[in-house]
Amino acid sequence: MTRIISGRAGGTVLDVPAKGTRPTSDRVRESLFGALESADLIEGARVLDLYAGSGALGLESLSRGAVSADLVELSAPAAALIRKNAERLRSAGVRGAARVHRANATTFVESSTAAWDLVFIDPPYDVADDEITRVLAALAPRLSPDAAVIVERAKRSPAPDWDAAGLEPDRDRTYGDTTLWWGRPAD
């Protein structure tokens, strides 16, 4: 069962697509959001959740005070599920705007003119490393100066190619079979 961990909608259960996604575990999300909150990166943030799946990362951000979340998911059934999950948050009193986009992650970022403060990239395991680099490179000019970019992959995956994307690594943390790599705009 996937749920919103904390914030205005804490405890709200989220539907998860039956196949094709790999939801971030509650343990990993709890650690991630604890670190984001201690760094004051959520309150008032404009969030981008790529390969959104159930929307758990973007919706957790909204529950904790982000002002908006763009949730990007290619699968039509998953995008419909994210819309239902976002409606549950609105019913729980979450005021931030949840915008669901049914699109390819790379195409969405390359065609967008938005700017973001916090970005989650949690692709399926079969997404190639060079696609992640393309997404990161397209993101670089659309990030606020103090933005954080978090890439979630399997522990056995290589670190993102931050340099090729015009970004710089910040830190990484491994939880079981999952690694979170943090990046930021280059100085």
C-alpha cells in the first residue's frame, strides 16, 4: 500500500498502477522527504515529477507545502490514476496545483518553458542511461539557481552523468536496492 506520509494529506492512500511502475517505498520516501524538509526545499517549491507512476513523489511534495507539481507519465492508465490520486489530495485540503501531463519525459522537458525548484526522476529500470542524460541536459536551463534534482535508480545502475548535462553532483544515498543521486545546477 502506498500512502502520503506527512503533511496536510498525511495518511491518504494512493492507488498504484497494476503494472509498469516501481513505486518508491515508504522508507525511501520518508528518508528523502526528511532530508528535503531539513534543507528547506519543499515549502513553496515548484516540483517536477518525471516518470510519475502513481504520482507519489510529486503529491507528497504538495502535501508538505509545494505550490505546484507537474506530474509527467507516458502511460494513459497511470496518468488517469495520478489524476484520481491528486483529487484525493484536493479533498484532503491540499491547495497546491497538481498538473498531470501524459507525455514522454524527455519530450515534455524539451518543450516546456516552466522553471522548477525540485525535480524527481524515477524512471523504470529499463530506461537507458543516455535518456536520463538527455532529460538532465534539457532540465538544466529550466532549474532555479538553488534547485535540487533527485534521480532514483537501482543500486547497480551507474551514477547520472551530471557533467554531460551541465549539472553537478551533490550527494547520493543507498537504501537496499535503491540509490538516490542528488544533483544541482552548476555554479
